[in-house]
Amino acid sequence: MIDEIKYFILGIIQGLTEFFPISSSGHLEIFAHVSKIAQEEPLLLFITVHFATALSTVIVYFKRIKKIILGLLNKNNEDIGFIMKLIVSSIPTFIIYVLFSHQIDLLFMGAVKLVSVMLIVTGLVLVFTNFIPASNHRITLFHAICIGCAQAIAIIPGISRSGFTIATALFCKIKREKAAEFSFLMALVPIIGGTILKLAEFLTTESNDEIEIKGLIIAFLSAFLAGLFACKYMISIVNKNNLKYFGYYCITFGCFFGWFI
């Protein structure tokens, strides 16, 4: 029962921190370190709960996704262009995974000190967004590449994916609402693809015992529900230019765990 509670809490943490720009991977790494949970397969657990929050993204942006799909079927140039930008934004992350998959796995092995430093970096970036004036520029292919590079950097635990991608979009003078939308939708391709591959690998090994699978299911459900709440709330936060408060949190959190752990 204690392990089930830990998985539930871990899912809640993932659901909130995937959308709030405070690094889901960083918080999950620290929680896993403190609770001693999922030490053998941390990346599998992290990708599983990321997949849960990806599904919550689909629910929140269902109308937008439906419009894009219908636009593709009707050969609407605007929707085709948007899909192309999402695909282009995923290329940097794909390249990094292909070239450095083993090194990426190692980053998640007891990387609490690394997480603490990267949380501080994330916090500084978020604080700086407070000085970016509002703008109404549309996302271009060049912007998509820049935002995609930010997502690739966020592979490092402690770097917030949503924080870095939204901040990059704001630096590119993208409209705040569109910056949040693109950040959340662009994550669907690498997260869903990575999750399918990792789960297939896990299910073909001898480590898929009943307790681990049960824990993954609990974490998945709690992450999904928490993600629904956080995704909707985060959209209004970006529109109100309140990312700096998350920046203060990341800096404080990173300093605290960097000092005491």
C-alpha cells in the first residue's frame, strides 16, 4: 500500500509539473530519490506519466486538434503548415534521442545535483520572460526550429520543457496564447512515440512484475487527472505573464535540494 501511495503522489507531481514550468523530470527525479521508488527503471516510469499528461493535452485541445485533422483532410494550407511546424519542432529532439539515447538514460540515474542546478537555470529563464513585451507574431518554420531546439535541451532533467519552449516562443515575439498552445501540442509527437517504444521494450523483458505494472497504472491515472487541471490553468498563467513566480520557485527549490541532498 505504501508503494501505491508513492506512485499516486508521483503521478500528481508529473501531472502538475508537466504543464507548470518547473520541470517534471526534475521533480520526478528528486521524488524518486527521496522515496526510493522505481530505482531500476526510472526512465520507463517517467515516460509513462509523460504519456498520461500527453493524453490530457489531447483532451484540453481536442477542438483545436479536431480542426487541424479536418483541415488536413480538406487540404487546408494553414492547418497543413501548422502540422509541418509541429513536425519540424520535433526533429531536434529526435536527433538527440537517436544519437545519445544511452547518455540520456544515464542522466536520470541519481542526478539530483544536476537537477538542482538545471532548476536554477530554468528559474532564471522564467524570471527573464517578465521583461518580454507582449506581441502578436505568428509562428514561422524558423520559430518552430528554435522552439524545437529548446525542447531538445529540456531532455536534461531539471530543465522545464514547457518553460523553455514557451520562453523561447515569447523571445521570438509569439503571441502568448499561441506560445502555450504550440508548446503543449508539439510535445505530443516525441512523448507518444517515446512512450510506445519504451513500453514495448519493458513488456518484452523479465522485469515487468505485477507490483511494478500496478504502480505504473496508478501513476498514469493520477498524472492524467492532475494534467487536465494544470494544462487549463497554465494557459491563463501564460496570458497574464506570471511565469516569473514559477521562476522564483525553481530557483528556491533548486538551491534547497542542491544544498541539502
